[in-house]
Amino acid sequence: MTTNIKKYSFKEGLPQEFEIVALAEFYKGFKTIITSAHRARFYHIIWFQTGNPIHSVDFNPVSIESNTLLFLNKDTVHHFDSKNPFDGKAILFTDSFFCKTEADGKFLRDTILFNNLFPVSQINVGHHAKLFENLFQLMTRELQNEKDSRQDEILKNLLHNLLLLSERERRKQNMRELKKGPDLDYVMLFKEALDANYKSKKQVSFYAEKILITEKRLNQATTRLLSKTPKEFIDDRVMLEAKRLLAHTTESIKAIGFDLGFDEPTNFIKYFRKHSHSTPAEFRKKNNQD
């Protein structure tokens, strides 16, 4: 039997919307929550220092090796392994903490670490473990200080340095990076608009108008970068949410279809079958068994 996808906002009462947690203690205190599919409204940087767990991210099992950093974007549906032991630490933070300027927001949207145009980002820390450990320690010590007017800036700068270091290592570890330029800028604007409107707007024309370009130009940008049409982007986003709701909630298929903007249940069923070669009921049954 499925349960609703739990949504978690950042813990209230902390001096900053920034926290470092020990995975062993986190797992012990919140095992039921974190080993079930959930959606957090904040970013995760998870350092698996020991163990070889399987971390589930939107139906994709991510195999983890010891000394691996895993980067999860906000609103990703994921859950921790309940069978294979692991330990380490994690940084949790929000947009509000990091994005003090427009440039900060652009950095988070565009970084290869949290960019959802790519597979889930992970890097092997390797011989840089000491450097990463030093940054974690500096942030931990700063959090132990009494909050003053400079604490958030110090923490944010340390986090920014960790992200920059992680980007450098990610590029060294068999990553295909998209070429910067207008095409990438348009695709990122399109994805941002899509995430906000996919339930009610499924026409390419809406998104082209939203980001002030023609449909033809949007199609050029998406096909050049990722060999995918804007319509395929829209369908992928709708299908991802459909699968999330089917696998992780007890909502009826009819209700899920309505939630995703389909006027009739039959239209949703036809759409789902076209894009997954199975019916919603078949998909739900299969994923309830896994």
C-alpha cells in the first residue's frame, strides 16, 4: 500500500536555513521518514563517507560508493536505503539562505551539481577528502558560534567554495557538460517555466511566449543541446509527476489525472499509455510490488 508523498520544509527555529547533520544520527531519529519517498523543499549535499547504499531518486537507483558526495535539487522525490548501512554527513540549505543576490540564484539554477538537465550529480571525493573535511569543519564551527550579522555571509561563502570545488571535481569525472550560450539560457528559462506551469499548460506556444522567443527558436535550443523537442520536455515532466503520484500516493487514477490537468480520466490513461507503454494501473501495480 502506498502513502502520500510527504513534503518537508526546512526545520523551524534554527538561526539559519542551513544545517549540517550526521547521517547515523539522522537515520536513527528519522528512519521511517527518510527511507520512504519524500519531497524536501531544500537542497541536499550528502557525503556518504562509509557504506555502499542504494539511494533512490525518482525511480532511479543510484549506487553509492564510500567517500561519495551526492547532490539533490530541491523538490526531488527520493529516499535513503533501509537495508545497506552507511554513515557520513549532509548539508541541508534553502534558496533563502543562499540566494542573497540575483547572481546567487542564477548560480544555483545553472550549476552542474543541481541542474536537472543532467543525471543526479555525484562525485568521488578521493584524495581531496581532507579539503572537503576542512570545509565541513569550518561550517560546523561557525554554526556553533552565536549568531551575529556576519554568520550567514560566512556560512554562505564557505558553502559557495564547497560547491565550486565540487563543480571542478565533477568536470573531471566523466561528465558531459552543455555548452554555455543562448541555447542553454533559453532551455533553463523553459525548464523553470515548465516546472511552474506543467499541470495547466502543455502547449509549446505558451512556453515560447513566456520566455519571449518563437517556438522555432525554442525547438532549436532544446534539440541542439539535448536532442529533444520542447514537446518531449513537456511530456517528460508530466509523466514524471504522474509516476510519482501513482507510485507514492493513494490518490485515485481519476484524481491524479485531474490534478495533472486532464479533463477526463480516459484522456489521462491514453496519454500515460502512449508515453510509457503501460496503463496507470499497471504502472502502479508494478511499483507497489517493487
